[in-house]
Amino acid sequence: MAVAALVIWLVAALVPGLHIFTSVGLILLLVAGVGYLIRPRSRTMYWRDRRIDLGDEPGPGQRVYRAIFKR
């Protein structure tokens, strides 16, 4: 998402007439940055030679993340 936002911003900055999309690209970059900061983190451990991922209870940040970036 961040790469797409950067491309939108760059194209809008270089091509005359598309300057309106500069703000769209910057907003998408901000959303991608916030999404990176609030992404759910998991802890990985091994039990009986099997890898398991332990997640914490979802907090408000993780709920917002899943609402925006459904996986």
C-alpha cells in the first residue's frame, strides 16, 4: 500500500493536471504508516518441535487495524 501511495504521489507531482491526487497519495501514505504502527504483533514459540503463534487479546488499536486492513 505504501508503494502504491508513493507512486500516486510521484505521478501526481510530475504530471500537470493531476496535482489534485498529491493529497490523495499523502493521505494513503499516512494511513499506511499508522497501519504499520498499530499492526497486531504476535509472539512465536515452539512446543514439541512445532511452531505456535501466541497473540494477545485484541486491544483498540488492533481492532482499528483489522477494520481498515482486513486479512
